[in-house]
Amino acid sequence: MEILSIGTIGFDIIETPFGKTNKILGGAATFAGFSASILEVPIHLVSVVGKDFPKSYLKLFESKNINTEAITIIPNEKTFFWYGKYNKDMNSRDTIVTELNVIKNFKPKIPESLKNIEVILLGNLHPSIQLSVLKQVKNFKLVILDTMNFWIHYTWDLLIEVIKKTYIIIINDSESRQISGEYNLIKAAKKIYTMGPKFIIIKKGEHGALFFTKDKIFVTPAFPIEEVCDPTGAGDTFIGGFAAYLAKKNDLSFESMKNAIIYGSTLASFCVEKFGTERIQKVTKNELDIRLKKFKLLTNFNF
Ligand code: AMP
């Protein structure tokens, strides 16, 4: 299967206790694209950038077999820009600047040649954009949804429509509480299940993730990293890797999704080692395989 990934592509400035970057390549679709490309799964990015977006970045995507055909370039407008500053604990961050720019009027138009892609990754955007994508695609097998507190708060009615059409929702613990109104994460997942998604992944940052379906739970830690330099994009890298594993195996069983979560977590552990996309865009399949083996050893025990 192949992946259609709808999300931001843009510029980031990132500040962490380890330093501050200039304007570098960022955006949710960017991280998901690099992550999926490591598993050599075809991924098509659907996004919009301005004329100021360097051609070299588009070439970089293409060099990794990330399809840029559905990235629209708007003349005379600026690319999406985000500036985030992390606190000392690296778990929380403040958004210093968000300039939506071209994203403000983003109306994705899926090219005819991409309307039959099986895996749809709905990145963190206005739910009306997510709905418009779902109206255009035809024979998809899987919709994976990412969203955030802002959309849950301000666009609830529309978001509920997207959640209804979603097969797998991937959110963090506070978002799951906000959506469900339940504090306990098991109760939260049960409530979200009644809203539509058949599978619910609740990310807990450096503490791993919980995975729920109707009557099963799977729990995984995050791969422990001694020096976390920059957590930006870890969530998007997780989703890209998760989707790519499922697409590659063409298997949507619970067991397959458990493996997909381990792949997503392992890829995310690379992402946080350097600023922005610096590390994730260079990870090799061999490095991934070595770390997957270590992950298995870390979590394996005999009674
Ligand atoms: P994450 O760390 O997973 O939240 O993703 C970080 C990426 O999301 C950055 O590279 C940003 O460019 C992008 N981003 C930041 N704010 C937004 C937003 N409001 N909507 C969509 N993407 C965003």
C-alpha cells in the first residue's frame, strides 16, 4: 500500500536547552515523509508552500522517493513558519510564533492519479481541510488522524465528523482527556471508541504509548535516549513510521499494529537526537534494524 500524507511543510525555528536553530526545514508532513521513506514505502505529500520555499528541499524529498507532485507552490506568498521554545524538562514547549501564511487558504486538491491511495494520513490541520481530503479520495483502506487541543476546543463539531470517519486516531494523553471528558486513559479510550475509531493510540511522550481496540490493550515504552536534543516532529515521525509499517505489510491486524507502534517509536527516538529533521533524514534501514533489536531486548522478559 502507499500513503497520502496531508500536513504542513514549512520553516521552523527551534530553541531548546541545547541551542537555537536558524529557519530550518520543518512541518508535520515533512517528518512523516522522511520517516516513511526509511521503510521505502511510497509516500505522497499533500501540502502548500510559498515561492520562498527552497527548491533544494523539494529535491531532497524527491531524492528520498517522497513524491512532491501534490505540493502546491503559491507565488507571492510566504511559507508556513513556526517558532517553538522548549522548557528545561523538554516535555513542554511554548509557541513563540505561528505564521500560517499559505496554510491560511489551503484547499488541498488531490490529483486524479493519487485518489486511489490506500492509506490516508490526516495531519494536524483544520478539520474542514481533513474532511475535504476525505471527500476527494475513493478507495482508501485506512484513515489515520492526528489532531490537537486547538481544534478540539475551537472546531469540535467538525472534528467529530472527522473522528467518525477515522479508523485509527493518534493523540496524546491530554488530548484524549479533552476529547472524551474522562481523566482515566482506559475510560478515555473506551469513550473515543464509541465515536468511530476502531483503534486508539495514546502517546505519552518519553513514557511511551498505549494502544487500545474494543477489548485489547497494548503498552509500550519509548526507546530511552540519553541526550534528547529536540523533540520537535517526534509525533509526526512516529505516525509516518507507524503508517509505513502497516502499508508495507498490508496487514491491519492488532498484532501488526503492535509492531507498527514499535517501528514508529523507534524512528521517533532517532528524530529527537538532533535539531529538526537533521537526524531523521539520515537514518538508514540498517541503523533502524539495530535499534529495533535493542528495543526488543529492553522489553523482553521471561516469567
Ligand atoms: P510536533 O513536534 O509533532 O508537534 O510537530 C512539529 C511540527 O509541526 C513543526 O515542524 C511545525 O512546523 C509544525 N507545526 C507547528 N504548529 C503547527 C500547527 N498549528 N499546525 C500544523 N503544524 C504545525
